[in-house]
Amino acid sequence: MMIVSEAYKAAGLEFNKHAVAITMFGSKMDKVAIDGKWLARFPMFDWIGGRTSELSAVGLLPAALQGADIQAMLDGAAAIDIATRNKETAKNPAALLALMWHHATHGKGEKDMVVLPYKDRLLLFSRYLQQLVMESLGKRLDLDGKRVDQGINVFGNKGSTDQHAYVQQLRDGVNNFFLTFIRVLKDGGSKLEVEPHATAGDFLQGFLLGTRTALFENDRQSMTISIQEVSPRTVGVLIALFERAVGYYGTLVNVNAYHQPGVEAGKKAAATILETQGKVLTALSATPQTAEDIAKKTGSIDSAETVFHILEHLSTNGRIKATSAAPTKDPATATFSIA
């Protein structure tokens, strides 16, 4: 935000006249927005995690600014809410999806999930699912405190163009995955027949069904989700469907799908690195020193390698001086001093 604000200033614009805040009431950002007299503040709840924020103000405001019908998105998600309250499993799509994941992975994450949406407009969907599924289910401990090392790896891209990057291995390589095809019935675009009786949309359908058949023939498991078209409503449906399936699966394997201790650990580790950087800068002088010398001074001798990486970064960006040896050629003898 500070960098963007600086860019506005450089362009002769007043940042506050273009800025809104999506945050919790009383947060630091909220106070900045009030003090800076920003255009507006949109509230969010502190229990909404990033991966489940698509259908909150966090995701809906950017969607609205791009012209998306956010009410239709919410209507689609609401329809899934109704469906996932059905206690008859065969009529509960999210429960079915979670059970399929459990069956494919034996409830232990033994196989990866490959997501292949056959529509360019769903290009980012598999990347979104990486965060939703992996951050929610990747847990070391279960709800009873037992070590379980749970989770499902997710990767993918769109079919059919991008599938060529990995379909060869999917069919003939290690059988350590299951596929989720997303099939869109409505073609859109040109109705031109690029071959007799076949449009570009027909080819895309052919690639999907053909790929699925070729994989099935080689004992690869898959499931197919079909939607009428890519619209705000169906996007809302898909988001809510996978969110609810993640919740069900978390219950099946007895983990908390709604916290992220690993992410918090990463944030704390990053804060420690920045704290070390401050000590490193204080320890530097006009006299050239090695990373190990500085690590000893700062009490970071157990992480001399980390100190070197900090020094290398600072010198590359001209904030300090690498005074002898190219750092990347000989880290042990490279020396650094204040610029």
C-alpha cells in the first residue's frame, strides 16, 4: 500500500481520493483509512481466512469493480449452501466430492489432485484451489493433537492447451494422482465449423472426453464436474462447492480446515529474518567483514548462511558494499562493509 501510495504521489495524484480499505473495524488499516480520509471502508470479519474470502467483501468488491454480477455469484453460492444441507449423500454434491477425495487418497493424501478446467476463463481456478485445499487440509496434527501429516497436493492448469505440459506423465508415468475435469457445456465464441460438422468448441469437448478416456484406459481415476456456462452464478457455485467439500473432508480426516499454523509460522520466521537484518546493518562498519564475522557479532552464529543471504541481497541492491570476492562465487571469504 505504501509503495502504491508513493506511485500515486509521483504521478501527481492524491492517493486517499482513490483508495478504499477492506479490513476489520479497528485494525491498523482501518485507522490509516480514517486518518487519511479514504473514499470508503468495507468491513470484514476476523474469522474469514484468505482462502475463504472470495465471497466476502475481499473478493466481491474487486469483482464488482470489474463489472461482475456479484449478486449472481452470491445466488450461486447460496444454492450450494442449500444443496450441502441435504442429509441424503447422493443428493449432496459437496459431500460426494469430499468422499471421492477420501476414496482416491485413502484418507491419507496418498494421491495428488490434478484440476483441469476446459475453459480459458477458468485458467486461475486451479491456482485458487491450490490455496483452498492445501492450506485448509495440510495439517500436521489432527483435532485430538495426534500427528497425522494430512493434506492433498493440488496442481493443474487449463485444458486443452496447457495440459500438454503434463498429460504424457499423467497417462504413462507415476500413478500418484486423481483428476478433476471441469466441463463447460456452452461453447461461446465463434460457431464457425473449422472442419465439417465440428466447431472449435466441439474440438475442446473432444479433447476433454478423449483425454479422460485415454487416462481411464491406463487405470487413472478421475471425476468430471459439468456446468452450463462460465457465468457469475456458476463461479459462485464452484467456489462454494469446493469450500464446502474442503470442510466435509476436514471432518472425515479429523483436522481443523479453518486455521493455518504453518502459514503463521512462516510469517513469524520472516519477521525474525527482518529483525536479524536490522542487527546485521548495525554490525556493519567501514572495515570489511565476512558473513561469519557478522553472525558472531549479532549472536546469529547458528545462522551464518542466513546472514550471508541478507548481506548478498543488500549488496546486490547497493545498500551495502561487497568489498572482496564475488559473493556468489565464494560465500565463505566474501566480505562486506557499509556503502
